[in-house]
Amino acid sequence: MARTLQRDTEAVQQMRELGQQLRVDSIRCSAAANSGHPTSSMSAADLIAVLLARHLRYDISEPRSAHNDHLIFSKGHASPLLYAALKAAGAISDEELLTFRKRGSRIEGHPTPRLPWVDVATGSLGQGLPVGVGIAMAGRFLDRLPYRTWVLCGDSELAEGSMWEAFEHAGWLGLGNLTAIIDVNRLGQRGPTRHGWDTAAYARRCQAFGWHTIEIDGHDVAEIDRAYTEAEETAGQPTAIIARTKKGRGVPEVEDKEGFHGKPLADPSTAIAELGGPRSIRVDLARPPDSQRPHRFSAGQLRLPAYEVGSKEATRTAFGKALAAVGEARPDIVVLDGEVSDSTRTGYFAGAHPERFFECYIAEQQMLAAAVGMQARGWKPYAATFGAFLTRACDFIRMAAVSRASLRVVGSHAGVSIGEDGPSQMALEDLAAFRATHGSTVLYPCDANQAARLTAAMADREGISYLRTTRGSTPVIYGPGEDFPVGGSRTLRSSPGDQVTIVAAGITVHEALSAAERLEAEGIAARVIDAYSVKPIDAVTLRQAAHETGHIVTAEDHWPEGGLGDAVLGALAAGGLPVPPVRKLAVRSMPASATPAEQLADAGIDAAAICSAATALVRGEGG
Amino acid sequence: MARTLQRDTEAVQQMRELGQQLRVDSIRCSAAANSGHPTSSMSAADLIAVLLARHLRYDISEPRSAHNDHLIFSKGHASPLLYAALKAAGAISDEELLTFRKRGSRIEGHPTPRLPWVDVATGSLGQGLPVGVGIAMAGRFLDRLPYRTWVLCGDSELAEGSMWEAFEHAGWLGLGNLTAIIDVNRLGQRGPTRHGWDTAAYARRCQAFGWHTIEIDGHDVAEIDRAYTEAEETAGQPTAIIARTKKGRGVPEVEDKEGFHGKPLADPSTAIAELGGPRSIRVDLARPPDSQRPHRFSAGQLRLPAYEVGSKEATRTAFGKALAAVGEARPDIVVLDGEVSDSTRTGYFAGAHPERFFECYIAEQQMLAAAVGMQARGWKPYAATFGAFLTRACDFIRMAAVSRASLRVVGSHAGVSIGEDGPSQMALEDLAAFRATHGSTVLYPCDANQAARLTAAMADREGISYLRTTRGSTPVIYGPGEDFPVGGSRTLRSSPGDQVTIVAAGITVHEALSAAERLEAEGIAARVIDAYSVKPIDAVTLRQAAHETGHIVTAEDHWPEGGLGDAVLGALAAGGLPVPPVRKLAVRSMPASATPAEQLADAGIDAAAICSAATALVRGEGG
């Protein structure tokens, strides 16, 4: 591969032809779909042609092979180019290519892993490079294999801060196995980009973040080839190839012109003719080196921490200790931190398994993206920060769901109960955000043993699992051997004459138990349900309680919208029967600083508030 | 001010003394609270002392004056230092300082605008600088006044991509009225930062993004003073002052040591003695120049676009045209774009009012932060992008609510109805996210006239308002003169014998109307409610419909969690009476590419699906 192309006229010509074929096929599939982004594909066609023909090492018949290079289209809207490339490589047929954007097709509008050659879904700009950093980290620190990660980026997406989290992290780690190919076609969706064709502006930025940079003409195949070779030969530093290109290259009607983003060509036949007509070049990709086996860490026994009933511990601490224990038993577990491991308690894992612990500093988007990248290589990541700061990475979580990724996300410092630090540090919308994530699991333990078991249960959960932990210590109410199946609940108090059910989770379970005692003293029998599995929620138990007790109070340390109360209402309503009166207690005004107990009282979610709500409901005093 | 301090021994000594006072007061208030971040305050004390004494121009008795400089603590956890500074400037008393972090105090754990000298809440790192960029933009392009914006940043927060969106945007605009003061104390929350004291590493990055940089010893008051003067004298370029400092400076027990983040000092009396004891220096801040009046744009007449009933138009287009019209009538309206103005249709405003239109490129965090900064100066921003990409900025929206900011956010391309582009471009969680934002308003129009009226209604709404628009054309069903109050709804079909109520919003309103016609043919009378105001929702009308019709179907182009269905259930449950059977139709599987009509059918939210759900409910066939 290092052999220079410069004087090799035939090879150069073949590469140019392949580039034209990729353009023609991008136009053809977009024309068949009558939508798509052919012009954004045409700018990068030569970049991808050279990569396929001479640099990408990939066994197309074994897309899950640990040895393959990885190719991510961070500019996911250039999907016609990706599909044209997969056709050229023999992965898909021309017939399938022409199903682009049609119902039922794997050839979706933007790439998703429904195609086995696609690691992760892209289409939300600024995500492919951070995910690529995660794959490159897996290659270097986990799999310890020589595969390379190539990421095709757009110039527009360099405006996204997440890209600079990625440049910073990859530069700092010196990921020589990572190459960003930046397609500087100077035109964004609605007009010129900030820096146009000033490739030097991008190069200065990348260099400042520790990258090796190469500025090239992105339509000169020999220059592209030399740049890829230089990237491959650059050790200890990631490389950014900054390629000046033209959007719509090769078709005068659209080349380097505004107003043609995301549109099929008006006259595809003429355009195809201008590009020299259809071709059927087939590229045999280089096979990856496969002599080394992927590194695997050694496994021990699972010994979850155990807490005595009646003692006190914070669920965040129990999570942290359990995570270290799960890491001991499961060598595929990896942990990512957003520079708060002392607070989330992932520090225990860091101490026990430093080789599988990744400090991502205060860059929550990169943290989540690295987790997505690592799971694409079969690792099982847990990523943790304050629940409040996970709002920084919502788009990454959203796209992880589109990627069918399996991830474990842990948010500490839930709700007003953190106390004095105030609202900027309180997660009050995390249950809503994670419930509204497709295919997610949402868990919210109330005691240390439950937190430990749920931490372990997450390891094998498909999709995106979220664990919500509490800052302060809470009483241990469950024994260490007890099981807490996902989708279950625990009925903590129950008698045949119950007049009201209190549904709680996490910190409010303890308030609910106190409230039930006070209610008993007032002659009201209250059932208490610990809904530790907020999604899926235990609809059967809730419906039975609703039927038997006739009144429901929900109490949650969260805004009223989208959290536990809504989950309970949804489960009851889905039963097809009338829902009894429900009183939803939640945080309704903006908190400030106060002690944890004052916060719970001010928010109206403490034992006293639950008690009054239940009393009013039972006595028919309205909601 | 330009007078050099170097040989002015007395002034230098006073500055040092003021720095020590700020340290002592940071320790005192943290000791009184028994929590807080004194060591992170102590590193920046000299930086703030010099700013107060010789550079900040601020009329402390008129915190809302248009002429004041702005000081933002991007490292919001250094709140003890901010409060110590406010005390030194005579804004608050020593007594109030010592209420730090206590219930009811304005002196909160992290700064919020409950204190009139605080523009915006901080405490989620990486937000203060982007907001400062917004204020500096307001100063230069809107108010056109010479006030300066000073932002105290931490070194840890430079890992956040949002900071680099800010560096990029400010550098590109050449905001000479903006200074970032970077407190490089080398220690983050859980240990050393990536770059430690390598101030040159930060300087290279800032320079690459177009900033003027000055590296200094952050404890040398003369050097600090010279740097501020140089920043003031640097035109056409923002300045980053990169100050090497020591965390916990001045107290040997904690100075430059790990393990003391976010903790009050163990022995405050000794520490205070080591710092020379308490002082009561009072600083008279320089008065801001106030000869110029703030620029104001001229106002015209409001002429909202009008659409004929029976025609078709996309709500995104009606929004765009209405926004341009509102901008004509309201000179305080400003619009921010995330490089998709052709799609969101804010391009109409850009054409009509280019001086009040701000292209933020694909940097949703900076877009929202700039909006927050501009509203802090009294402007009324609308910020728009695809609803899906607003998930990029959730933490900024969360913090905007803590800031009591008034913002209008518009998300286009709602739901599966966008069609072929696929799930990466579909907003399917935006209703959940904006409902779970404190004090928010959530609006979702179904036709062009309604979209236009709601666009206008948002202008004077307090708090965070969200408008959800649809990509494709929908039938115009309301006349141009009709009113749509926030909190209201429209009952589109109703008769005394209704057996079921269909609650819809946006695209599903049209499906609900078709379904009702089909149901009528099958002998089932269905009421149809257009719940265009998703939050606050029209609980009275919904409860009455539930009472009168006995069955409810909700239909929404959104995940099942946290959206319209949950809003309806919440409203019904809050009525204190039993809730009739409810069938919630929503998007339950991951969409792919397909036509808009296929998408609605596949998601089970089209007329046919609504019809079957209603029929099953009325015939008692379960939920």
C-alpha cells in the first residue's frame, strides 16, 4: 500500500473511474428514491474510492470480524455514497441499492446498523467522529488489535462542539489508529460554511488539539492516496486529512452551487452521462491482518457488596462498589467517567480495574460516544456522571437508540434531595428523558442492596439502561440476597383493607414508608409499592393495587412531567379499565439551596406531604 | 485604567489585600454553610480582585442598566468568590454573605438571577462562556453599546465541546468586547486536568480559534492588571487570559493539593489567620460610560400571513412567515439559526430583518446559549432547528429554566411524518423534553393559521416556550382571524351522544378528523379535540369530554412517554375523579425510511389506527 501511485497511470485511472461510479450510483439511488443527498456524496466520492481500493482492510463477508477496519460516515447524509461503496465492494446488489429510502429497505435515508457493515447510526452531525474515537480506544486499549478507524466528516459539522471533544480526546490519547477525512466542500445546508475552503483554518485547529494534519485536493486521487499512506505511517498521533472538494463535483448543473443540498438531481440522465455513464467496477477490499487474537481480560468471581438491613448507605456508593464487583466477574465490562468518579463512585471500579476505566474529563458527549463505539466492538460500557449533566448528551443517547446500541448509563445526584448545591446540580428531568428513549430500561433503587443487584442486572440488558442514584445515605430495607427483576416492583406494606396505594421509587420510598405509618395512626391503611423498575413498570401489581385500594398517590423527586407518576398513569390507563383517582406528587417549583430534608418538604414529596395527599384522597377532598 | 500598576506599590498592595479578603470571605461563607467550593474560589481571587478594583464598569445600584459590563462565573461553583466580590462591591451585606446555601437565601449554592447582579444561572460547566458570547453579540450587534463581557472560566470546563463552539463563534465574529479569564488551577473535581499547568496548550487552542491570548501568573496582580488592559485595548478579537493559579492558594493545608474540591476547609480559623484575618475593604466599581443610548430597531405593523380554509401549507412555513411578520411589528425580536434556516423557514425572517438574524452554524448549544445571553439584555429570541437536534442543547434549556430566562424555541420536522429521511432526523422525544422543563409552554399547531397565531403568541410568553412544527403540508382548517389562547384547545367535532373522544395535536388532528368520519359511518359518534396547547393543557375541556364520552383515544407523532398522551392522562387524573379508559396511540417501534403516509400507518397513529382503537374501546374490547 505504501507504494506510490504518482506514476502509476493505470491505477490512478481506475481510482478515478471508481470515483465516477460512486457518483453515478449516488445519483441513481437518489433519483430512484426521489430524495437524498447526492451532491454531498459526490464531493467525497474520490476520497472513498481511494480508501476502498487501496487502504481499507475489511472482510466484507465477515462484518463482525474483530480484525476489520472501521469506516464511519460522520456526515451520515452522504448515505448514497456509503451504499454505492458497499455495492462496489460486493456487500449489496445494485438492486438493493435502488431500494434506497423505500419502506422495508436496509438502505435507509441515513445509515443504521440494520446494515451489518454499519457500526453505528449517523445523521445527527458531529457524532461519527466521537464514536470513532471510542472504536479507536477499543482497538488500542481493549481489543489491542491493529485495526484502523476511518471517519468521513463534513466541514459543516466541525461547528459542533462534540467534534472538538473528540479532537481533544483523541489528540490527548495519541490515537494513531484514527483518521478523520474531512470533506471540505464549503457548502452547508443553507449556504457557505464559516470557513469556506480555508483548509488551513481547520488544520490550525486540529494541530492545536494535537493532531497530525494533511491538506489535500480531495479530487486528486494520487494526493489522496499519499495522504492515507501518511496517516497509516503516523504513529502516536491521529491524522486529519483536510480535503478541499466541490459539492456536486462532476455535474456542471450543481457543482459548487448553492441550493442543491439534500435534493435529487433534476436531470439524472444527463448528469450520469456527464459522469461517463454507469460502470460496474467491483473492488476487492484488502483483507485485514488476523494473526493476533483480540485481547481479553481475566475473570473472577462475582461478590456483590452486602449491606445489613437497618444500616445506612448511599445508593451511589452501593452502585460504585457493585460495579467494581461486576467488573471482577465480567471481563467485558468497561467504565467511562465524566471527571466526577469521586461523586458517582465509579472510582471504586477505577481502582480495581484501571485498564478498563476511561477518564473522559468533563465531556459528556464524548463519554457517551466512546461508550457507543466500545459497545460496537462488543464491550459492555457503563457511563456515569451526575444525572443533571446527562442532559448534555441527550442527542447521543437518542442516536444510540437508533444505533440499537446496548449501553448502561448511570446518573447520580438525583433530584432535590442533593440539598444545598441547588438546581444546577439536580437531575429533575432524567426519568422523562430516559423513559422517552426508544427501547430503554429505567431503574431507580431506594437502598444499597437493591442498587447493587440492579447494577449487576444491567450488565446483560439489551438497549439503553439507566440507573438513577441518590447522593445521600438511605436506610437499607432489603436483605443482600434479594432479587429485583427488571419490570418488577416490591410491595412493602399491604393488607386486605388498604384504602390507598402509595407508589414511590428511590428516595421517596422511605418517605412513603413513614407516611404509611402516620396514616395508620390516623386510621388509614396504606399500601406502599417500591416501583424501582420505572420502565418497564410493573403494570400488573399497580393495576391490582388500584383495583383493591381505589386511590393512588405517586411521589417522585422529579418534575411532574414524564417521570414515575406518568409511568404509573400510563400503566393503569393501558389496562383498559377506568383509573381510580390519582394524586401525583412531584417537584413543582424551582428549588434553591436548602438541606435535603428541607428540599423534600418544600417540594411536597416528603412523608408529611404524602400523608396529607393520601388523607385528602381517601376522605374525598379532591385531588 | 491603562496606567500601569507595576511601580505603584500601594495600589498593588491594595489589590493583594482585596484578593486575600475575597479568599477569607469565601472560606467564611463556606464554613457557615458547611459546604461549597472555597478552594476553587481561592485560585481565582486575585483575578477577580483586580477586575473589581480597576476594570469592571458597573453601577451596582442599577444592575439592570444597559451600560453595565457583564461578569459571568462560567465556573459557577466558585460562587463563594462571586458573593465575596459582591460584598466587597457593596451589593450585599456581610450578614447576607453568611446565609450562603441556606434555605430562602439568594446566596445559593451556585449563582442564579435571584441575585439581580447575576445575568444567568451557572453551575453546569461549559455554559457561561457561550452565554457570554450571546451578551457580547447583543452589545455589538443589538444594543450597540461599549459594555464589556468578562467570563471567569475553569480549566476543567475547557473539555466541554460547548466551550469550543463559543471560542469558534466569538473568534469568527471578532468579538473584541469579550474576555475569557481562564483560571488554570490544574485540579479538577477528582484530580489533575488533562493539561495541568500547560497554559501554552490552552493558548494554542484559543489562538487557532481566532482569539488573542495572554498567559499570566494568576496571582501576580500587576501582571493581571496589564493583561486586562491589553484585553481592553484589543479590538476586533476576543481575548483569552490564561492564568496559572493554585487551587486553595494561600492556605498550606489545601494549596495545590488533591482531595479538597467542593469541601469547606477543615480548620477555617487557622486558614483565615494564615490569610491575614478578615478585612473589610470596600471597592467602588468604576461607573460605566452612559452617554450613548441603546440602539433600538424601528417597528411596523403586524400583518400575520393568512391562509384560506381548505388550502394546504406546512406549519413550518406558516411559522417562518409569521415570524418575519412578528419581527416587523416587534423590534425586540431576534432570531437564531443552527444552519437550517431553509428547513425551519427562519429564512423568511433572515430576509426581512437581517440585522436581527444570527447564523450560529451547526452548534445548537451555542445557538441556545446566545439566545439566553440576548434575553438577559432584554431581547426576545426565537431559536430554531430540527426538533431532533434540540436534544443537543437539553442542558442549555435546563439551565435556561434555572436562569428564569424567557426564550422561544422552535423545532421543525416533528415525528415520523417527515418520511424518508429516517429516525435520525425525527423529533420523537421533544414534547417529553420540553414538558419536563420547568415553567415551560409547549405548543403544537396543526394548520397554518394556527401556527401563525401561536408564533405571535409566544413573543410575550414568560419562561421557555416551545413550538413544534411539521415538515409536510397539512390542510388549513381554521380561518385566519381565529384565536388560539395558550392553555386552550379546540373541539372540532362534538355532539351530545359522543361515545369516544379523540385527542390529537399537530399532524394527528387531521388523522383524527378522518377517523371520526369513518367512525360515524360505522355508527360511532366521536368527539375530536385539537390539543394544540400541550402544556398547559386544557384540563377543563378534557375532563368534560371524559365525563361525557366515557372513552378517550390519544394520538401523537411521538414516543409513548412524556408526550400528549401523558399530558392528557395527567390532566384527567388531577381532576380527582376516576379516569375513564384511555387508549394512547404513539410511535412504539423504531421507524426507518418510508413515505409520510406509510410512516403514520406503520406507527399506528393514522386514521385507520385511531378508528380501530376507538372502535375497540367503545365496544369494550380492551385497551
